[in-house]
Amino acid sequence: MILKPVCIGTSQLRDDILKEDARKCLRIGPCGLGEKALYIGSLFLERRCYIRYRDISRCFKRVAMSKGGFTGKGVFGSIAYLVVQTRSGEEHQCSFKFEDEVDLFLAQLKTSHPDIRLHSEEAERKLREAEAKERARYLDKLSPEQNAAVRDLTAAEHALRRHPVQYTQLAHAAKQKRIIDHISPTYRLAAMVVFGLAAAAALFGVYSIVHGMGGAVYFVLFGIATIFAVISSRILPTGRNNRKAAQEDWESALQAMAKIVDEESDGRDTFPVPAQYAHPVVLERMIRVVREGRASSAAEALAVEKEDLRKLNYTVEVSQKEHDEVVMVKPMFLVMNYE
């Protein structure tokens, strides 16, 4: 441990315990989950600070949205943050490159420390209001078949929540495959041309500096800035950012989930959803479908869920909660063409 993590809570760990805990912590993005403490990154360094679990009041995701914020329609640029609130009232946050990593971090935290609240006070209030509206749509009394379907779906949801890494990777792999598969070859070609011209400009600038030519520094700065801009767009194919790698990641995630589904169903064809749709959010939405009286069995609920997702596009206005759910699970259905 080159730099000792800084304590941001009210109670510290002994140096020897801190060193061992930080070394063995589960690393997810710039943060980590140790046995004794939670580690978050600073502006430049990963896992630079730590806080003991007993000092944490809340830990939740915050999304900084593009101008205009959430409108209920379409998609928008965003930056995901992990926010940690201490019992003393302080708030610390750390940005993540991928929002899926924040979801995975919170899922792991929920498993290891279920007593820590994973929503802000405002989010909890909105969730209570949304749940009240949902309950108002539920049937007062379900049929025996519907009750059985709800029990099976709830049991399956609880089973999947024991495997947060696998279902998070499945959703992430589907999203990445969907994005990469729909990058136009024209965009890739244009990006390669721009990258080549930028590299040539940077090299010409270096050549000009060596030979004392005027204005050389501008060529270097422009070339380097353009190179970084093209790389950050993630349009250029790389070792991992290409269709073959995306397909391999999806197949690997699907295979891992298929193994879990097989284990949870004891080898019988009894799990309510196939492996490609095995995600707790999918099962939650199917439970709502049954309770609303739109289906009587798990198979019918899955069919209704597919139809609901088909109808949702950038022109349809939805709640923040449903938007988050759809963004999370719809790529899995799109990749499989709803089959």
C-alpha cells in the first residue's frame, strides 16, 4: 500500500488492519468493499478514502444528467456517482466511468450489509409514492393460479439476487453488444480518417518544433486533442471494443447465467424466465403484470412484459423508476430479438 487511505468517518482502523483490509477488498471501479470498511476514490486516486460500515448512514447512486435533466423520454448523457452519507451528516461522492459498476457495487453492498440504506431520502419518498400508485393498480384478490405465479416469480427473483455479479454482467454485456452492433461502418471509417489526420498533424508539429518552424505547437496540441477526442468517442474498434469481443462477452455472460438458472431450477425446466432474461428487474416487472391482472401465469407475464417493452421508445413518457428499469433490461430483449 503506497498511500494509506484517509479516514472520512468518525472511527479509524489500526494501520495493520487497514492495510490488510484494503489489500483484500473487492474492487469495483474506483471504489472497494472490504470486510471492515468501504473505500471510495478521490479525484485522481482510486480507493483513496475509507469509512467504516458503522459510520455509514446511506450509500446510493446519483446520476448527473445532461442539460434539461430527466424528461421521461429518450436517452441523455450522464455521469454516475456513488454517494456515501455519514452518520455525522457529511456527504462524499466518487464518479464512475460505467453506471453498471455503481449498480454492481450497490448490489454487493446490499448482500453484505443489508442494514445500510441504498437510496437518498428524496428517492425513498418517490419510491413510496410510486409503490402506492402501483398497489392501486393491483387486483384486490388474485386467483389461485395467479398466487402460484407470484410465489414462483418472487422465489426466482430472490434466487437471482444472490448472484449480483452475473446478472449485472449479463445486462452490461447486452447493452455493450447493442451499442457496438449499431455503430455505423461509415462512422468508424470517418473516425479512422480523423484519427489519421490528427496523428499526422501531431507528428508534423513535432517535426516543425525540431526544425524551429513557427506555429508548430498548435499542430501538436490540435493533433493530440483530436486524438483523445476520437478515442473517448469509443467509435474506433479496439481489442475489446469490437463486434467479435462484444459477442464473446455476451455469450460468456449468458453461459454463466444459464448455469445459475440450471442450478436454481435443479436441472428441471421450472425457472420462470430463460437465461437471456434472467434479471431481478425483469421478474419484478412480471410480478407487477400478474398482480395487475394482465396475466395468470409466468409464461403469460413474460409475453406481456415483452409486449410492454416493445411499445416503449423515445416518444413514450414514463416515470423515472420505469425509465431506469427499461434502460437496464431492454437491451437483453433487443439483443435476443424478444425470442
